[in-house]
Amino acid sequence: MGGPNGNSFFTLLTTWLRGELVGEDDYGNRYYRSRRARPGRREQRWVVYSGEAEPTRVPPGWVGWLHGRLAAPPTEQPLPAPRFEREPLPNLTGTTQAYLPPGAVQRGGRRARATGDYEAWRPD
């Protein structure tokens, strides 16, 4: 069962008991690590989402830090944003705004007829 803002009860409990706040991004997501590192084990890192739990709203620098690819969080060592980077879009699959190509069942299942460069396979 989800807690406030789509975060699980276990995540919120772990954050309260063992979490150390590392930083916050522009979306209001807050990033944590364990207060006590266990010898010989990788540091535990997690995010508490602001609003709906939407992983596409985690900036690339924080994704790298969460997955252990970056040693320092973006609050200490920010990543330069590429010129081509745009705002991420939410996953619209399953919503009324989802992309449906021509011929999709939800659009009636009709496609344009095949042109002369296509011949359907027929078993002998």
C-alpha cells in the first residue's frame, strides 16, 4: 500500500529511521543515503518522491548517483546539462493521451492498404 505522495510505507519508515538527507532536485524529490555504511557493502541510496512516484522526474545526475555510477551527489558535483536536453515527458501509455499509430485496434484497426511493393505470404 502506498503512503503519502506515492512512496511506500517501508520507504518512509526507512527514511525516518536510517536516512541522511543528501539533497533535493528542482521537482522537490528528496535524496537519501544510509547514515551508517556497512563495511564491505555498497552504500544504500534512495529517493522520496514529491507528488506521484514518477521515475521520469529524476534528473540524470541523481539517477547516476542513485545507481552508484557517481560517487558524489549533484549537490556536491553537478553534471553539466547537454545543449540538446529537454524537459522529460511522463509515460502516457494507458492514458487517453497515449500515441496510437494508424491501424491501432483502439482506432478501429484499419490501416492503409498495402502498396505494390508488398506481397502477403501464403502457405503452400
